[in-house]
Amino acid sequence: MAEAKNSIQEAAAIAAADKRKLRWQDAGLALRHRNFQLFFSGQLISLIGTWMQTVAQSWLVYRLTGSGLLLGSVGFASQIPVFLVAPIGGITADRMNRQRVVIATQTISMVLAFILAALTLTHTVQVWHIFVLAASLGVVNAFDIPGRQAFLVDMVGKEDLMNAIALNSSMFNGARVIGPAVAGVLVARLGEGWCFFANGVSYIAVIVGLLLMNVHSPARAIGASPFEHVVEGFRFVNDTAPIRALLMLLGVVSATGMPYVVLMPIFADEILHKGGQGLASLIGSHDLGAVRLGILMGAAGVGALLGALTLAVRTGVKGLARWVAACCAGFGVSLILFSASRSFWLSVALLLPVGYFIMLQMASSNTLIQVMVPDALRGRVMAVYSMMFMGLAPLGSLMGGALADRLGAPLTVAMGGLASVAGAVWFGMHLPKIRIEARKLILAQQMAGGEPAEEIRSPLARE
């Protein structure tokens, strides 16, 4: 009897181990596609450079001005074009070859990085230069984000789309871990200009990868006028309750919670000024603020990477909307706790859940939206996604910078966390109403591309 019981337990343990092994194998499904392999490797290198530039640019503005308002204003200038121009970027992704669109945007981004590097290394950079270049990059991103998001389905197909989104987020946040850490050291030792130069060089990897791809990404049929196409995309989002609710929640978090990123130099230099001395001594740097900034940004990146990996091991979207609500609430609570901390290393620890929850919310929302939207509208809907997540961020950055100058950065961040918690409660209350419509939308899109898989039959159902 005891032997039979032990055999059953051993069999159960082996089955559980096999299941875990399969889940980790499923985490890399999208990488079986050669095109996505090229995209993944090139983007990983490029995004490390992008995060280096993001941190170095924030520190450069703060070093030149010492103003929280101007920090927020640069964030506004870099992202408001996404809000204004993304609809045009969306119809471009739906009407043109997406591969060529992404190659063009990456090439222009490389040129802008080299210009900023040249200005900084020659010691001629001024704040207005940073504003102009940040705004120019924002216009490029208005075309790049919807084009790149819509391009994922061209590379891997609908079958592996969810995994591709998760791996794309993992790549983004893997770079977010490495980039700020390298930038903190490089800024402290050599200055901001070399971070901008490294970013320019890093674009070469992704451009080469894109050129080596052999992907079927034809120009789409052009029927109605561009204006009618833009209206069609907005109408679809407005008339589709699940997508509308997901995007509204993203907009709330983007406008109220995400400004903590642009205020991070203030935390690094003024509020958490008693930490990081040991690490600064280890790398031989006297610029403690830049080192602390790199550590803080890197901590949020570690959390975000873990969040993306959590999504990558999932094989279905069942219960994902409940994750969205829970992660939004977790993000808000973590921000409130971070704002109250005056210990540097405690703040570093609190940024881990901040990064984890916001990335899991963003990637889960992206996944749900992409599996509900028809391919003909994918670019335009992802443009609205870009507007809500990145386009509203500049308004939040500007408001956050102004509030930080008046109320202080900690209170400003705490208010953003409270707003995020309120948004999560609102979404949770509306979830039962939108679950049935979401299920119908996903089934319709799966039937359009073949028989729906069993694991996605009830995308928003209770687990």
C-alpha cells in the first residue's frame, strides 16, 4: 500500500516537473522563427543604447538646469508627438510595408542620437537642443511604435503572437536593466555624450537585422482616404468595450503613475542622497547622483524584466484581464511606498515591484488587445495604444514636473500611485460587463486565422 502511494507521488512529481519544463520551453516559441531571431538580437542591442540615452539625457538636463519642471518638460517634448502623430503612424503601418517603415524609423533615430552625441561631446549642447531633438525623436516614435507592434504578427503569425509580445517586453526590460547601469557608470566616468554616441552605434545592429529578414509584409490595400482610415480605427476602439476599457486604464496609469520616471533624478540627488557611496567608490566615481540614478532605474528594469518573463511562460490568455487589474493596483501601492521611503536601498527594493507590476499590466493589455483586433486594423489600434501609454505620458510628465516644484517629488509620486489604485478599482468593477464581448472578439479573430485553440476559448473568464 505504501509502495503504491509512493509510486503515485513520484509520478505526480515527474508530471509536475515535465509541466514546468514545457512551460519554460513554451517561453521561447516565437524564437523558432528566423525573422524574430534577427529582430530579437538586433533590438536587444539597440534598446540597451536607448536606455543609456534615456538616463543620460535626464541627467544632462538636470545637471544643466537643476529644475524638476524642465525635466518634466523634456519628457513632454519627447512624448507629446506620439499623442499627436500616432494616428498617422497607425494608418502608415496599415497601408505600407511594415518592414520598410521600421527600417526608416530606426535609421532616423540613429541619426538623431549621433547629432546629440556630437553636440554634447563638443560641449556646445544647450537645453533647447535637447528639446528639439527629443521632440524629433517623438515624431519618429509615433511611426515606429505602431509599425513595430503590428510588425510582430508579420514575423511570427497569430499562433505565436502572445509569446512574441512577451519576449519583446522581456527584451525591452532586459535592456532596461543593463542600459541604466552602464549609463550611470559611463556618465560618472566619461560624461553623457559617450552614452549618446553608444546609442547611435547600437542602432546599426537592429537595422542590419531588419535588412536580413525575409518576411511577407506587403503593402496593404488602399481603399478609403487616410482621414476615413483614421476615423475607422478610433471608431473601432470606441465601439469595442474591452479594448476601450484596457486603453482607458493604460491612459490613467500613464498620465498619473509613470511621471515617477522623469522625477527619478530628484530622488537620486536630493531625497536619497545618503546611499550608493560604496558602489561609487568601487567604480572610482565621485558623481554619486549619476550612480544612484543608474541603480534606481536598473532596479525598476529588473522588476519589469521579471514581469515580462512571467507573461512569457504563459500559454494562454485566460484570466489575463484579472492580472491587468491586480497589477495596476500593485503598481500604485508600490509607488506610494516608494514615495514614503528615505532609505536608498529600501527604495531600490521597492522599485522592483513598481517595474514588475507596470510591465505585466502593459504587456498583458497589449496581448489582449492584439488577439482581439482584426489584422486590417492592427496598426491603427496599436497607434491608439501608443497614444494612451506613451502619448499621455508627456502630459503627466509636465504636470508631474510642475507639481514636484510646488509640492515636492515624493508627494507627486504618491498622488500618482493613488490614482493608479483608483483606476484598478474602476477596471475591476467593469470587468464582468466586458468579459463576454471579449470572448466573442477573440473567438472571431481565431476563426479568421483558423480553428481557435482550446486554451484561449475563455480569455477573460475566471480561472
